[in-house]
Amino acid sequence: MLVTVDCGNTRATFALIDLNAVTWPQKGADQAWPGLEPRPPVFLSVANPLTPEGVDVAWQQGISQREQELEVVEQEVEALVIGSVNPQAAQAVEGWVTTYLNARRSKPVAVLRVGDNLEIPIINRTAQPQQVGQDRLLNALACRFRYPSRAVVVVDFGTAITFDIVGADGAYLGGVITPGVSMSLTALHERTALLPVIEPPRERVPAIGRDTRSALLSGAYYGFPGLIEGVLRALKREFDPPPVVVSTGGDTKLIEAELPPNTFEERVPLLTHEGLLLTYHENQRDRASST
């Protein structure tokens, strides 16, 4: 078993992956990798701010909901791999491992952090590679294996909405960053005197707002699809043939509802976790070949 952890700005997500069930990509092969969808892992999500105790409660509940034996699962965990854009959340996850997980194991689990013990095996052609978030590179890495020899645009609907571009040669080329839905609504509240803070809409709303709250909901629900279309239109002009466009992230369904059909070739909810899995596997393979 491998536990991958994606520590984002709003939430941390965990995937418990059975390594024996993974179909690994062949090195140098020009064949699409199926990812994790054929065998979905145990998945759980914990809202920030994280605490070691809160992580442990969510972990135990997530395992029990799959009717798996907690003690057996925990003994079979080979390593825990963390990718993070949130240092405080990553620290809380490490605290959970030390305080709770290792206390129930016969030996400590190996904790590996991207950027520390693990390097993401992708060529980064941006002007300042060190500034690119780990989540964006992990998404790009997963797409490099899912869509070999094709240019890809990954749209990640998270705290920020990011567009990341993978070249046909598998290199990371750069991208676009815009505020996400929740961030935009929070900013409107914080930067004005009278606009209230509201939660993002979770279903279709009337286009004409009849009060302040409904006007904000309409702006969020109908405004972001237009933003997505505009950015994708500009990015597609940079490629011939057109790139593959895929989506991931928590607000995908909300925004997709008002986009034209077939805007995305595929929606891959666990794309970042696939990148973490591949990073772990490729680093392990490189170490084995160098010994």
C-alpha cells in the first residue's frame, strides 16, 4: 500500500493505493497509461486547518467505510508521499504519522516529501522553475503518461483555477493562474464595505440576481465558464494540432455545467495523486537502476 497526500490551500486529500493493483507505465513506451480510474483507491478529504488528531479521525473513518481492517491496512503501508503547496498542512500530516499512525505500526512508515526526498521527473521549461507549484507539476507529470506524444492543457479547479500546459515531448511549458470561485467571493467580501461573504453555488441559479446575494451567486455561476472558455481559446491558438484538454479539482462539476459539451476530453479527479504515485515509482526505479 502507498498513501499519497495532496496538501492544498483549502483541503488535504489522501489516497490509499494498492501498489499490486497498479498497471505501471513502461519506460519509453508510447502507450497511454490508464491511471487510477480502473481501480479507484480509498480516498478522503480533510479541510484546513489540519490537526494530527483531525487527520487520524478522518483516516479511520475513511478506512472503515470501505469495510477494511484498519490494523491490516496500516501494517501494509509501504510509504507516505506528500506533495504540498501548504507547509502547515504538510507539517500536520507528518505529525499525524508520528503521533498516531506509527504508534499503531510494528515499524515506522517512510515519509517522503516532493521537493525534499523526491523530485518530480519532468522537464520544466519555465523561466523560473522553482516558482511552479508542486501540484501543477504533478498534474503535468500524470498527463505526460496519460497522453504520450500529445500536447495537453490541464485545468485544475481548486482554490485558484490553474491552466497548465504539457508539450508533445512531455515537458512542462507553463500556464495561467486565475482566482478560484471561493477565493473570488471571499475577495469581494473583504475588499468592499457591504458585500456579504457567501458560499459558492452548488446548483444552477437564476441569471438575474434579485438581491445582493443572488447577484453574487449569478456572477460566480455564469462568470467563470466564460473565463474558462476565453483562456482555453487563447491557449489552443498556440498549438497545431489542438491540445488535449482535461479537468480536475473540486469545483469542476460546478463550472462544467455551463460550458459547451466536450470542452474537456476527460475529467480526472485524482490527477494530482496519479502524479504523486508516478513520482514515487520513477524515483524508486531510478534508485534501483543506480545501485
